[in-house]
Amino acid sequence: MPTPGEPTPPTRQAPAAARTQGQPAPAPVPAGNWAVGMLMATTPCSARDALRILATAADLADVAVEDLAAAMTATACGTALPSRLERALRRSVEAARTRGPAGAPRAAGLAPNPARTEEVLTRLRGCQARLAAAPQDPAALRAMDDTAYTLCVLMGRPTALEAITAAEELLAATTTP
């Protein structure tokens, strides 16, 4: 039983009928919301990318997305994630973090304002902390998703991880004489 003030994961619902191969679940169940929030806070990524990571990990582990999400939420109560699921999840996150070719051309355009970049990056870090504290909070999920999207657009990058890296490089270059 959780102590007062400790977040409790939602109860597991019965898994949906057979999932479609290669497709993420159409709408996450409450346990899925918790798992998506956990991924968004730790990876960082958008909700769409978190669902993709969950679907890929579920395919690798040969389990339903709902079952993987339920196992992930159980870790908040101290239950260890089965090693097969943990390996699949790690591989899926690693694949999501892998960048495209190093020499890939970047779209030409104006460089983002460093002050605005720092503001959005700081807001993203705040959203990550908020999601880490309450992965199931719909407002925190929306805020993280919106901020990740804003940073992607601002930096002209397709994923949140690439946008964060580009933003950090831009800020490092503007502070270095």
C-alpha cells in the first residue's frame, strides 16, 4: 500500500483484443497513460514517440502494448520489470534515440534566438521534472508534448532528442567567446 502523497499507478485493465502488428495501440489505456508519461519524462520525447517506443518494445518482447504498459506501471510500486521486457524497452528507447546519418544536410533557415531557445529548453526540463513526479497527469503530458513540439519546430529537428542536442549546442556556442 502506498504511503500518503506517493503516486499510485492505475489498476490494470483487461488487455484489448489482439493488437495489430507494427501499429501502436489506437488509444492508450490508463496504464498506458502512465507508461507514456514515464517514457516522456525519461527519454525525453513527444507522446507520439513514446507510443511508438511502447509499440516497438511490445513487438520485440512479443507482448501486448497494454501488458507492457501495465508492467511498467507496476515498477512505480516496487515491482521489478521482467528482464525480457526491460531488454525490449531499452532496445526500443535506444533505437528512438539513434540519429540519422551524421552528414545529413540540415534545412537552411534563420538561426533561432538563443534567449528563446533557452526559455523553451528550460520549460522542457521543467515539464520533464513534472512528469517524473506524476507520469499520469494529463496536463503534464500535454505540457511536455507541446514543449517538445515547440523545441522541435524552433530548432528545425524531427525529434525531441535531436532538438535538445541542437539547442544545447547553440547555447554552448553563444556563451563561448
